[in-house]
Amino acid sequence: FPSHDTLSVSAIIFAVGFGFDPFIHRAAEEALVATGTIEPRRLLYSGQYALVAAFHQLTALPLKQIDIWLVPVVASVLLPIGGYLGLRDGWKLSLSDAKSLWVTVLLFPFMLLTFTVPFTMTYAWFLSLLFLLPAARTLAQQGSVLFASAVMVLFHPLLALPTFLFAAGSFAYTSVKVLWKRIAILMGTFVLIAASIPVLFAMYQSSQGQAVLFDGVLTRLASFVSLFRSPYTDPIVTGK
């Protein structure tokens, strides 16, 4: 796949290109393989840890190599297939157009598809889902999409849960024809997605024995906005 050529270059610069986050998760995977458990025990990120450990046990490949290549390989297969099937069956493009226009998925930021952390695995599924949703028409197809989205919650719930709600809302929207019901579904889906993030943070704070506080949402709004102005550099460090 052309996507494999696009993404696999990350393996060359992996050691110096992606900061500390991938290596923290790899340390957790190594602990799971070595001891059979990770402390503290929680479901957060368990999807990736279990998947990498299972591949290691089944193939005897070095855990480091599995960790480096997992997301680039998954993305290089999932995105072309998801884009092609979605364009062909969902958007009803011709076979030749679907084979070539799937590359439009690479218009989305694909830096996150070049290294393995729980969020990037979820991001790969999310991008594929954007193309696949219109193609999921039968109950079996829609159930498969919702099941896969639910499984991704074990990888990174901050993206997977809104993705699940978005897919469920889309299927509910297409299942009704009455205008007011469609409007109600759109509004309900929007509210649920918007509420899901603070609810997840509240659940995490509560599980850590911390007070559930949201007072920093407004007081640190400027810091949040700065993520979109400068997503790849820290303005405090660079002075820009």
C-alpha cells in the first residue's frame, strides 16, 4: 500500500522523533510480559498493552519491534481498506475512483499514525470510521462498527467514547425519517459527545481519590486554545 511507504519511515526516526510517551507505554508492556500484571491495575490503555503482549507471545517477535511497527502497519492496512470500502459502498463511487480517492484520508493529520501509543491506535480507527459509516447499513454491519468502537475504549476512551456516540447517533439518525426526530437525535448526540469528555475526567479523578473539580476549565482556557495555535511546539519554551 502507498500508505505503508508513507508511514513506515517513522521506524527509522522512532528513537529520536517522538518524545517520551511511546517509551512509557512500552515500559508498561514490558512489565506485563515479565510479571503478568501492571500496577496500579486499571482498564485505561489495557487494550494496547494486552494486544502487544499477545502478539509477542504468539509470534516470539521482540516486543520493541512490535511496539514500533504496530500502529504504522495497522494504519497502512486499515486506512486504505476503510477508505476504499466507504467510498465504494457508502458514497457509491465507481470502483476505479474508490481505489484512487481513498488517499484523501491522508489529508487528515497523519503524524499521529506513525508511532504506537493508545491514542494513535484509536485515531486510526476513527479516521477509518469516517469513511465506513455510510457503508454500514445492515444491523450486522452497524453492530460490528459499534462493537469495534466500544473495544477501542480500552485503548483510549477520550477519543473512543465520542467516536462510539458519534457512530450510534449516525445510525439512529439514518434509521428515522421524521424531521423532528432527526433534529432531536442530532441535538442529543451533540450533547452526549460534549458531556462525555468531562464525565470521563470526573470518573478518572474519582478513581484516584481526588475531588472532582472543573474550575480550571475557564481559568486555563488560554492554555487550551494555544494547543490549536501551536500544536507541535511549546510557546513557553520556544518563546513564540
